[in-house]
Amino acid sequence: MKIFASILLLSAGLFCSVSAQEVFLSIDSLRVTAGYLRVDFHADSLLTAPLLANMRRGVTSAAQFRVQLWRKRSWLFSGVVSERTLEIKSTYDVWEQQYLLQTPDERRLTKSLQYVKQRWEQHRNLVLVDSTQWLAKHRYYIVVEVRLEPVSRESLQEIRGWLSGEMKALARRDSASAAPAQSGRGIQDRVLDTVLDLTGLGEQVTSIQSPFFRIRDDGTISFDK
């Protein structure tokens, strides 16, 4: 137990203690332009002050967005027509004194926190399907999901490596209570999960669903009342 308590205190020192944040998703616009169904949405409260503080400590944060177009087939069943995914990661480069922003199509260093927030929270003109993939007689709806990782998978791997070294050092100093070697990784993972939960930095998932709508032959969209 001494090793567990010591590692818990050491690893907790990596993070600012925060309560789990509440993310708000909103679908801003749904329209047909140039034969494509496009959606605008935004996510408030993703980059909170505590999360940014941890980012400045070298922690990489990530968010994955999934946008799905569903067709309502019956009162009980629905089917996915299309799905789009977006991923964004950020950290703070201490040497450059700038934020490092990464998406599948961009890798940028910037001093502008406003630009980083905009890229995280505002998502515009996302194409879902073209006109060959919908029928006016069917009802559709959109689901937007965000999976927030205040501590990204890459950072978790780095922290696990750090914890492994700390466990070995503590075990040498307190061999009587050292955990068996084969169970060390499991203890690391449980300790890390505990720390993330306590600091409010565990993975969080939020989703939103649009009302039902139809896409008419002329490209106009009508929502169910």
C-alpha cells in the first residue's frame, strides 16, 4: 500500500485538479449546397482553463468528433447512411513558446490561443453525402459525438512509462511490499485511471441528435414539427 500511495501522490502532481467538465454540442446549420448535404456544428467548453494549464505542462490533449447521418427506417429501426470523423490534438511547445496544433490535414505552431480554440470548437461546412445518397420520401437525423481526451493516448503512454520507472524505484526502496513483476502493469493502469478520475481528466463522451428531417427534391430541408 505504501507504493500505491506514493505513486498516487507522484502522478497526481502531473495534473491540475479539476472537476469533470461539461461539454455542450450544438448543430448550427444543415443545408444542401452544390448537391451536397453539409452541416455546421460547434462544441463549447472543450478547452477549459485547467485543461490549458495541463497542456502548458506538456500534456497533449485530443478530441475526436464523429458525425453520422441516419435514416429512420421504422418506428424501431434506423440505419447509418454516412459517417465522418475528425480528430484534433494540441499541446504547448515549451521551446517554441507556442501551441502545437495537429489535425489530419494540418500541423501548425501558433501563439494564438484564439486560433486553437476556434479549430477545436468550430466546425463548418462538413460534407455528409451527395444528392445520390438520399431520397425525399425518407426521414433522416444527424448524430454528433465528441470524445474528449484531456490526456491523449500518446501522453498516457508517456505517463505509463514514467510510472513504471517510479514503481521500480519505490519497489527497490520498499521491497517488502513490492508488487510481483507480472502484476506491475496492471497496477500502473489502475493507478493512472484513479488519478485521471480524481483530477477530472478521464475520457469524456458527449453526443447530440438533431430533430427528424426530410430532404426535398429541390434541396430544401424540412424538419418534423
